[in-house]
Amino acid sequence: MSRRTILAACQMGPLQRAEGRPAAVARMVALLEKAARMGASVAVFPELALTTFFPRWFHEDLREADHWYETALPSNETAPLWEAARRLGIGFHLGFAERTPEGRRFNTAIYVHPSGETVLKYRKVHLPGHSEYDPIRKVQHLEKRYFEPGDLGFPVVRAPLGGPGGETEANIGLLICNDRRWPEAWRVLGLQQVELVMLGYNTPSLNMENRGFEAHHLRVEHSVLSVRAGCYQNSCYAVAVAKAGTEDGHELFGHSVIVNPQGEVMAQATTWEDEVVVAEADFTRCELGRTTIFDFARHRRPEHYARIVEQVGSVAPPRWSPAER
Ligand code: ING
């Protein structure tokens, strides 16, 4: 029996620093309505979808950054999104900056069922960038200043996804942006038989580190490569969705993708603006890889993988020298 559903990547164009949540939410509702017209049951929005990518801005006093965070969802400003999802019968993924009642700060993503209930929550584990102002950089990337590493692990849950034509179930997991570059993250999800990974990203279209050469065309290529590899090696679908375009002079790339369990790109956005692309998933197609080439129980040898969890950084290897003559 197939378990089919149509997935939508709801890519967003830029959000300027001066633009508030109402502008973002209005655009997201329009994207959700378009996704519904295209037959989708699941809509994936970007990382930090409600505001500009604020980690590019330095705030000496963290309290000055408080306005970038959500303290409760849905809020008055974001309620229209929950209402539209309920009206349309669509589940959605949303990335946002979370500030807890205790004052802890996370880069967070949730999957929301059309009923309005949060099915799954994840807090970004791999935070790129830095915590102090870096004068060498062309543009700051202060995620280590504004967020703590996630404390929820990489959870997977089997859940009904929503959809007007009845509720297809799938094993869903979430990643956020830089996480997609780390195979360990995908594998922890794969070891829980994930079938659909949803992730958003905000990725500069040019290398802002100002350290070393990286050809521009590789920015999109590395992103797609990471998602394709993650899907193929863990036999799952993924919807990876950009916030894109130029925010206050700083360009983020788009080219959101939907990838299948054999690592094929099923659909790709071709702009760096608000754009919806869809593809039909059949989650039973995850079983082939999981029961053959990536049948983890038959083929993995964890007794040789100790370095992956025991080491943090890499270490130099011993030096070989020819045998004494
Ligand atoms: N952004 C970027 C990302 O991982 C980055 C940061 C870009 C890291 C390119 C390495 C190379 O896509 C976020 N928000 O993680």
C-alpha cells in the first residue's frame, strides 16, 4: 500500500531588518494557499522565517536582540498562519528564534499539524559562525552569540501529516541549516527510520569568512550535495527550504530542493524570491534502501566508529617511516 503525499517547499525571498512579522506572516499565508492549490499536504518554510537573518547584526547587549525572538507560538502576529493551516488542512514546518521563559535562546523549528498542535520540536545543534564581533569577516555570522546549541537531540516521530485527502503518516525529523552539512545528524535520524527530513536555511550566496577561496557556484552545489547525500545514505525524503534574496544588502541563495530516498532532486526552486515547488512522496519508497544497501542492522560496524562520538576535533595521524635497513 502506498503512503503518498505532496510536499511543498515554500521558499521565502528577503525580509528586511525594518520589516515586521506581519509582513512575513502575510507572505507565508499566501505561500500556504498556493501550496494548497498545488495539492500539497505539507508545507516547509525556512529557518528563522519570521525575521531577517539577524545573526548578521552585532548587538553588544543581548537584551537589544530580544525582539528577534518568539516567546510563545502562535502569537497574535503569527496566528494567521495557524488559522490558514487549519482552514487549508495543511501541516507546516516553521523555523524561528526561540526565547524560553528562563531566558534561554535557541534556533528552533517545529512541525505543526493542521489542528494547530505542535507535533515535533527541534533546536539547532550545529551552530556555525562565532560569538564575538569578528573584524576580519565581511559580514558577521553571530549564531554562537545569539543561540545555545540545541538540547533536544535529533528526535523522530511517526505522525499524521495533514492533507485534505486523508492523513498520510510518516516518520518525520527536523534539521536546521548548518546541520545539513553534518552526516552525523542525518545518521542519528536515519537510525530512527526517518522518512521525511524538513529543514530551512539562510545561507549567504558568497563566502563571508574572508578566509580562503571558494568558487561562488559551489555555495548552492554544497547545499544540494549535503541534502542529496543525507537522503541517499539514510533512505529518506528531504525538503530543504531557503530564505533567499538580498536582505539589507546581504545576499542569501535560494534554490530550495525536494530530494527523494535515492538522492535525486525531485524539484528545485529557480528563483531567490517567494516560490513554491512541490513533489509527490511515497514514503514506502524509503523501505528499499533501508532493507538493502543501507540495512543498518546487517551492514553497520559500530565497533569501529568510536572516534565519531569520542573525539570532537580531528587529530594529526602518526607519521609513517620506511623500515630500518
Ligand atoms: N548558514 C550557513 C549554512 O550552514 C555556512 C552557514 C555557510 C556555513 C556556508 C558553512 C558554509 O548554510 C546557517 N544559518 O547555518
